[in-house]
Amino acid sequence: MRVIFGILLGVILTVGGAYLYDSHYAATSANATSPDRPMVNWDVVSTNWNRLTERARAEWVRLAG
């Protein structure tokens, strides 16, 4: 149980850290011209997350039905 908790906590901290870094980057470089790019393309993450949840729901309906 500790291993699963540790893995989940690590994933949450990693994604949260990347989100905070990118949101700080967007706030500081919105007016400046900077060659830096955000760490994560959040549009791609959103698309992949939506696909994953749709597939999980479809599998759940298939298994429960």
C-alpha cells in the first residue's frame, strides 16, 4: 500500500510542479520576448486525458453491462 501511495504522490508532485512552473513562465514572459518554452504542452495533455477517460468509461460500461 505504501508503494502505491508513493507512486501516486510522486505523479501528483511531478505534474503539479510542471503546472506551477509553466503557469509562472506564462505570467512572467507574457509581455517579454523570451525564447524559452513551457515544459508541457497542456493542450496535448488535455486531449490525451479526455481520450483516456472516455475509454475508461466505455470499458466500465462494457464490463458492468
